Amino acid sequence: MKIHKNIDLKKLNIISFATFQSVLFALIGLVLGIIYSIGGFLVDCLVSLNLLEAENMNTPGLSYGTILALGAIIGMPIIAAIIGFALGILEALLYNIFVKCFHLSPQDLFK
């Protein structure tokens, strides 16, 4: 197997990079949504069982808020994917402009 050390990346495909970044952000959003949902559900359960005081936690216990917290499993990845796509477009555009203006390759940047 031969590895090419002289890969010259002069231009990024903007949509491909934005899609890749969108998938990465969606996965991060999914992990954070799961953590948020589990945490919110546990706090609401503990308040409902009177193991935590409702006044300190700002929650009445299991309620509509619990369902909304579980909605973070769907909502956070969607929001993160949209943000990731927009940032991917911006980053690819900036990279393409930078490489075009300064006639640099990635190897030149890290010498």
C-alpha cells in the first residue's frame, strides 16, 4: 500500500464538506440530547418521589416539561446539524478563498 505524501488540496467541495460537518454536528447533538434528556428525566423522577425538593430544582416533577426534555433527543441533533451545515459552508468558502488568494497548499501551512 502506497501512501501519497504530496496530496495537494487546492479546493474543497463546499457541499460535500458541509454535509460531512453536518453529520458530525448531528452526532454530537444526539449525544448531548441524550445526556440532557436522561438528566432532566432523572431530576423530574427524583422530585416526583420527594427525594429532591421541587423549590430547589425549579420543576414540579414529572410533567409536560419531562416530555419536552425527551424531545431534546430529536431537537438537538436537528439544530446541531443545521448549524454544522452552515458552518461547513462558511469554513469551506473561507478555505477556498484563502488558498486561492495566497496560493498555498496545506503542506505549506504546516512547514
